[in-house]
Amino acid sequence: MSKKRSDLPINLNLNVRGLAPSATLAINEYCNKLKAEGTKVYKFGLGQSPFPVPKSVVESLKKNAHEKDYLPVKGLLDLRIAVSEFLNKTQKLESNPEDVLISPGSKELIFILQLVYYGDLIIPTPSWVSYYPQAYIIGRHVHWIPTSAEDGYKLSPEKLNEICEKDPDRPRVVILNYPSNPTGCTYKLENLKELAQVARKYKVILISDEIYGLLHHHAQHVSIARFYPEGTVISTGLSKWCGAGGWRLGTFIFPKNLHWLRDAMAIVASETYTSTSAPIQYAAITAFKGSPEIDKYLEDSRLVLRTIAKRIRQILIDENIKVPQVNGGFYMFPDFSFYKEKLANRGIVSSAGMCKAILHETGVAMLPGTDFGHKDDELLARIAYVNFDGAKALKNAHLIHETYDGANIFLNKCAKDVLDGILALTKWFKKL
């Protein structure tokens, strides 16, 4: 699925040698290859939104396709106004357009921040697949902070304090991603307040990766920037809530006292990507301004995702596969350790080996826990439950609440491939 270290060209830069391609992109390409060869594949690997971009946003892109000029490095002013007003409305913040930086994807911004700010990176385990490789490429020290399934894989203030108090003046960047990729878990208000106190105590720069915030299954996402405004950089974009991953538009929102960091990042941007695609920026104004159509789109997206998540999580739990409560996004992070002995009898002792065997024997494609910072012998994997027709699902979301059996009717009509994949997965474990 991806290159091993020994397969990499020997002329790579030292900070890239030993890295494989992004795990999510590699699994997607491999699954496409298997499908082209005629293999039935259940694609639970790549976390791409299944939903179409809202029609009004698509129409805005069409109307602005003629826009060809280089735009300001920090982003189109009208877009920065829309992003600022959007955050102020949804998160009760007091940002302004000068706080906003636009780029071709929030992934790029997270990388550039680590490039310009000399500080260690602190990330909880598990975490998104690209945080660590980015820090590794740049040459930053990375501290993984273990979390537990019992606590919803949340970073605890006690563990963060334990890391920071060893060298209290050391510059640090902490990435907090919630709802989480890969777990789907999120933080309660009290959790956020306690983490904010520790972050403030040690003056850490906190990147709050809220790319899945609008996909909280009950529309209850709260930004930690409410409690640590002076040190939090909010990361978001269009890829997840607006279904526009391939459009590549991300945003950072900085507090005023970190405008020096914004300016430093803009300098790097000016020498690398220059500016974000002009037509995409104009179309994004429509997305961030919002409308009744977009409100309905989000409401139905959340309903669809939580309905699917609830059903497949229960199927897994019924087969002794532990899955923490899923609060948002479209991921879950099951623990298959109940089957550890039976897997060992087949010579399977790692999450990577488990996922490889499952893919080749069932067509179910998942990413192993090792891709998210866990040890080889922890039998964990990420499921991205997005293998369904998003347009069809939105059109039929009303079925879920129309009758007593509405959820079943909806799932059988719109998410059968997801259900079939989960059943193929559990059947494989039953046969061990």
C-alpha cells in the first residue's frame, strides 16, 4: 500500500528519507487499483466527504471561473471578512478580517506554521496521519501524549502539564483536533477549559484543528479559542463540511497578539504557493456567508452521518469490538484486541498485518493504528464510513424520521455498501 523505508530512493533529503506517502492517499490509490482489477473493495480508508458541494457554492464557482488574477497572499479581503463573520457567528468570537489567512488547504498552513515557529510539537495519540510527518520533514521534536479509549481518546490537562513542566519556558505547539480524525470523539466544555488553563500557564501555541467542527453530529461544537483566545490559532476550511476536499481551500484565524506569526507565514506563502486559486476563493465567500440552503445541507449531513455511525458502531460492539462514542465527522477507531489470541494463531500480531489480511481476504480497506501513532501490537484501525452516495443520502435524509423504521429504510436504501462492508468485517472475525 505504501513504500517501505528500504524502497525509498537513496538521494532523498535526510528529513524525508524513511517517510512513506500519506497513508490516506496511498490506501485510496491502492483500493482504486484493486477495483480496476475487478476486486470488490469496501473503501473505509480515505476520509473524503461523500457529500456534494452545495449547489449555490458550485454556481458561485461557475460565475467566477473567469477570475484569473493573483490575489493577495493572505487571501481575498471579502473572503476574509466572510470567514471572520462566520467564526464570530458560530463560535461567539471577536475576530476580524485581519486575523484570517487563506491557503490551498489547512494542511499547508499547519506545515508552514511549524516551519516558521521554532518549537516542539505535542500531539495526542492517536492523531491525524500528517501531523507527525510534517514535523519530521521540518526537523521538529515530536512528543506523543497517549490517550485512552475509556476517556474518548482525549488529551488530558494532567498529561499536557506533565510534558510542559519539565521545561516550562520551551516553545511548544500543541495540535488539538476535534471532532477527531481518526476517532470521531470530541471534547466537553470542561475538558476545553482545563486544557486552556494549562496552555495559558506555559504560553503554548495551540492549533485548534476544527475542520470537522460543523460536522459535530448534534451541532454542538465549541472552539477552545473561547477559553484561550490569546494563544489559539483556529484551523478550518471547505474540505469536510462543504464536501470540497479537492478544491483545496483552508483558513487560519489568529489572535491579534499572534499577527507576527501570521505575517511570517505569509512571507513563506509568498515564496511558495503565492496565493490560493482565485475562482475557489470567490466561491468560498458564498460558502462561509451561509444561507438557508447551506443550513439545511449541514443539518441533513449531520443526520445522515450520525445515523450511519450509530448503526455500524452497534454492529461492531455486538461482536466484541470496542468503539468509543462517535460525536462528529465520519470516522471511528475500533479496538479488535478481543480477538488478539485468535489473530496470533494466524500469525497476525500487528494492526498493519491485521488490516492487510482483512483487505486481501474481504476487500475491507482500513488504516492501521500505527498510521495514527499507536504501537504495532495495538490492534486498532480507523474506519472512514464514507463509502456511500452523498447526494442520494441527502435527498433521502427525510426518511430517517418519517416512520418508526425510517432509519432502517434509509440505511438499506442509501448506505448498503457501508453496512455490507461492516458485516464482511465482522464475519471475518467470527471465522477466526
